[in-house]
Amino acid sequence: MTQSFWFFGSHLTIVADHTTTGGKYDLIEGYFPPGSQTPPHLHTRYSEQLYVLEGEFTVWAGENKMVLKAGESFLIPIGTPHVVAALGDQPARGLIVAAPSAFARLIEAAGTQNENEPSDMGLFDRISFEIGDEILGMPGDLPLTSTQV
């Protein structure tokens, strides 16, 4: 059964999580409105694979900056500071595989059903800590190790 949530400006649908994958991975479909961007962050316990379905994503990962178009993918290894953004004037849609499973737990706990409803930041911080995520800045910031091009 899929579940959808608004999560800091993006609409994320959990397609598969620990309950259906035996904890091996999460599969999440993400819709990023134009101009949306994650804060700089890293995952200490899982990798993140992004596959672009529509539009384009700009990804800063470690020292690299790349623009991914439909049909392209990129693996963000464990421990890599990164930002994912839909910088153009069109939305972007993609699939995210987090392995092993953890990211879906954060989305389900801190996501909201209403686009304009604020997330419970205390709960977000607690679950982020529990799954090994580190927030390194605010939305709009880039990772400190990123080379700005």
C-alpha cells in the first residue's frame, strides 16, 4: 500500500518500505515543484540512488555538481554531503532508492498530508538522529564541500 506525504515542499510517495522489502530498501517517488531544494544533508547508514522520471534535478554531492535529465540516475554513497534541487521553471519527478530501508520512516513520521501544514521539527530531528541523517544547513545552502559552478 502506497502512502503520500508533503515533506518540506516536495510531495513524496512511499512505494515500498521495510514492510515489503524485508528492510533491504525503500522506494520513493518524489515530485519537486520548480525551485524546490533539500537542505544540505548526509546519510550515515544508507545510500541514496536518484533516477529521474521527468524534468531535471541538479545534484551537488561531495565535490561534484551535475544536472540529471529524464532517464539518468546517480548514486549518492553513504556519508556524502548532498543537495537535490529542481532549479528550473518546470517540476521534476524521480524515484529514490534508499538502501537499506530508513528514509521512508522519516517521511512517514515527519511528512504531512497538507502541503501548507508545518512538519513537527522535534519529531523530524529525533527520527533523523535515529536513522543516522545529519542536516548540514538550511534549504538554499549548498554542501560545504561542494564546488560551486
